Amino acid sequence: MAPAAVAEGSRSSGPARGLPPGPRMGRALQTAIWSRRAQWMLEQCRARFGPMFSLTIAHEDPWVVLADPDLVKQVFTGDPKIFHAGEGNQILRPLLGDNSLLVLDERRHISQRRLLLPPFHGERMQGYGDQMAAIAAREIESWPTGTPYQLRPRMQAITLEIIIETVFGVNSGGRLEALRAALREFLDLTTNPRFLLPVLAVGPERIQGIPAFRRRTQRVDELIGELVAERRADPKLEARDDVLSMMLQAAHEDGSPMSGAEIRDELLTLLTAGHETTATALSWAMERLVRHPEKLERLRDEVLAGEDGYLTATIQETLRLRPVIVIVVRKLTQPVELGGYELPAGVAVTPSIHLIHRDPEIYPEPERFLPERFLDEPPGTYTWIPFGGGVRRCIGAAFAQFEMTVVLGELVKRYEARPATPEAERPYRRAITETPRHDATVVLN
């Protein structure tokens, strides 16, 4: 019976206890399918069970997946003391540390978020535009023409340089090379599918016992520690505008500065959350645009004319059609009535970005790439959720979208492009992100 039918009948008898239906296959098989074909699994489950169903994944409490905007709204506007996002992200704790914004909840999360907000809003964020454009232009102008070229690795290079310069505040010298190399190795832990398999096999609590993991994290820790110490002693600290320098000047409510451990964890959080995701979204944007040459031509004409409306809509439609992450997670600390079920504490409710974005009742012809959807109507709060929502919406959402518009604008100004093959690239699951199967291979002219 579909969840909607259960909810309809529950009006007279009260909510059903337990979990909504889901696949009967065992945890190991569900985990194996999820790790390789998450989008397909979500679509199959929605077709069979409706907009609310259960999954069981290794080392995770039961998931209740939500594909109804009304249920998503209930989660995103729910009491943060009950809907714990940090507790649902514990798989990231060995990588990002105990102070990461992504693994904290309630008062600690609010306190840490307040410290990190200033660099990502308003004039401060816009001030990074010229720097981003210069980094993008420097990289893009080195790309070859007339031959198939994979964009995703180069987009990763651009987003890494933007993070190193705007977040870490390093732009030259031997420290830049050392930091770049160490951060690339660290990022490989979060973006390489080979990392996901050991995590699923041993669990996040034991991942630190893997020697390759320790080596990479220790090297990054050493370099960040040296950089923080050097920056603290900089007599021109107050004049700097990079994110690290602003962290060093930030203070908790009691007046105490951020600790070295807090700064390390938040720097790695910004790196991890802002590198792969932004690079992948940019790659998807070009993969979609080259297969719709009339849209690419319109975008290029408007960018050259100094207009940004279609550019913004293109980014928004890319994030709708090809979201980099397919779900967000909230772990229940208390029982909650949701969708006709009384869900027990410990369950993780997981709004599905992928399914919400492909609902034909929300987005007619949901498989089509149509930036025009967003020209006259802005994205909905609970129907366009690539950055999550509520008080846990990604702190760097505005920064990421701004960065995407800058980089994509620099690219389309310089080159015309066409697909390297006639077939569209399918999503390929790398760890937890959905990337173009062939890394957005195009031919630039």
C-alpha cells in the first residue's frame, strides 16, 4: 500500500507506527546498489512505494526518504533540536573533525555558523568576483582547442585555486605548492569511490585506522597549523579579506577566539563542501549546454552583452536537473508524526533532492534542460533544494552560485563549444556525488 493511502486512512485511526514500506532486499544489497546507482534506486522506490519509503544502508540507522514538498517543508522548518542534521552527517566526522559545521547540532551549530557567515554574504562575497574571474581566466586560456577535452578535472583545478586564494588566503610561493598538493590528496579521500568502499566496510569510527587516511590528514593538519600560526602573527591581519583571516578575528559570544582545532575543521569543511560540488555543477552546466547549442549561443550573447539573467537561470536549471548530491539527512531525536507515520527516534528522514527536482507536477517535462523555467519565476524554497534548506541550508550556497556564474561566464566568453560524442553523459556516482560519466568531454573552438 502506498504511503498516501496509509495517510488517508490514518485520519480516523491515528498515524501508523513504524516505518513506511521499502525494498525487501537485505542491507548489504541495498548498500551495494546505493553506492553505485543511487538515482536509479530512488526512482525505482518512488515508482513502487510512492513519495515516502524506507531504505537500510550499512552503518546507518533506517532512512525514510521523502519526495513530497510538503513533507520536505515539515522537515526543514522543524525544530532543530528534533531534526538533527549534524548527527546525520557523522560519516564526515573522521574527515572534517569534531568542530565541523556539518557535524554539529543545536547551540554549537548556531554558534559556529554565526562565526562563519560574514565572508559569504553581501558586499564581502561580491568582493571576491575579480579574484575568481582572474583565476578562472588564467586556467581557461590554457585549454586546448579542436580536440576532445575533459572539463571536470579542470573545473576542479579552478575551484581549488579559488578556495586556496579566497578561503586560505595563499596565492604565491612554496607554501602555495605544498598546500595545493596536500589538499588535492586530502580531497581524493572525499571524491574517490575507492574511499567510500572502506568507509562502508569498516564504518566511519574505524576509518582513522587506515594508514593512507592518517598520512593524508596529518599532512594537511601540519600545513594548516603552520599557516594559522603565521597568519596570527601577521601585523596586517586586520587588512586581509580572506576567510581564514576573518576566522582569526572572529570571536565567540564570550569573547574568546576560535581555537586552532575549530579553524582547521571549518577550513576543511569549506574545502570539502565547496570544491567537488561546485566543479561538478560547472561540468554539468557545460555538458548540458553543448547539447543545446541554441541555449549556449543565447548564454554567450547575453554574457558578452554584460547581462546575467540567463546565466543565473542556467546555473539554477543545472542544479535542478543534475544536483550533485541526491539527498539531505536529518536524524530524529524524538518520535515525529510525518506523512501518516509515527516515526521513532533514531530514524533519519532524508528529503530527496533528486526526486523533488524531477517531479512532473512541479517541473513539467522534468528531464528537459530549460533554463527558461527560472527567468520569470525564482526557484521555490521547498521545490528547489540543491543546497538543502532551513537553518541547515548550506552556508556557502550564495558563494557557490556566485562562483559558478563567474567561472561559466569566463568560459563562454572565450570559447565556442560542442559535444565530443553524440550521446549525453549519464550520471556517474563518485563517493557521494553524481558526476558526468565521461567528465564532461567537449571540443572547444
